[in-house]
Amino acid sequence: MPSELPFRIALLFSLVAFLAIRAYYRRKSGTLELNLSSSRDSNRMRILLVVLGSLAIGLLLWLIVPNWMSWSAVALPEWMRWSGFALVVAGLALLTWAHRTLSSSFSSNLEIREQHQLITTGPYQWIRHPIYSAISLWSAGLALMTANWFVGLMPVAFALFFMLRVPLEEKMMVEAFGKEYMEYLNRTGDFVPRLIRQY
């Protein structure tokens, strides 16, 4: 059985790097504080925060006292757990790229800001929601690294939230950018690149 220490160190890096990237770019775009009242999906955001808060407690317990989370452990080979770390790194790289491309157009709330522009460069030339894709990769990587089904509920929670949020977000973008966004929507994928262009 592999030692848990290397995975705990990798998990700590994964959490610190994710929080640092998010904090840096949210501060840079002036959205460091989460204002749920200005978001069109404030109720969903509140539910997500409660769910993720519960899952985060399990994640921190696994990091600090992993024996306390042994009830939800899953037997995974070591190579698969390290493949989870590779997913984390890929997710963090995509997250950084997407945030850097968005710059001041980023907002964690569903809102059109005064300086909002339709960004179609960087990862946005292929997918419309690369930040969601990045978070999905990152959280799936955490689940594999910890080999814990309770932590594995985190990517599920994110995926459900993203699937519910995207229609609202894209409706808002169509209202703001009209035909330009419709054309962009037809040539890009939502979370992964589109293989066949719609007409």
C-alpha cells in the first residue's frame, strides 16, 4: 500500500495553487468579494456554497487526519491516483490561461459589467466555459488523488451547478451581444471543443 504522505503534499499544493490563482485574478478584476445579491443565480450559488462547504470539510479532514475519512476510501492503484495529480495540473494551467485571457471581463456572478467584452481568444476560441472545464478537471483530480468517494462528490456538485448555470449565462450573453454571441456559440463547444460546427 502506497504511503499517503506524498498524496497529502500533492493535495496541499493543489488547494493552495487553486486558491491563489482564483484570488489573484479575482482581485485583479475587482471581484474578490462575492456579492450574491448581484448575481442572476444567487439561490443556486448559495446552495453550491453550502454543498461545497460540507465537501471541503471532508477534504480537509482527509488532508489533516486521513484516518477519519477511511470510511469512504476507495481502493485505487497508485498510477491512477497520480493521474489525478496530472488532471489537477492540467486544470490549474487551463484555469490560469482562461483567467488571464478574460482579464477584467471576468466575474464570478452572472452579470454584465460595464467593461464586459465578448472574449473569443485564448481557450475561448474553442470552448465558451474554460473556467468551468478547468474546475471540473481540478476537482476530478482531487477525487482520484484522495481515492475517496466522498471527495468524489465534489466534481459531481460542480458539474450539476455548471449544467444548471450555463443556460442562464448564455441567455444573458445573447441578450448582451446578440448575433455576435450566437455566431460564437455555433462554432464553439461549451466545456470541450466542438467537433462539428452548427449552422
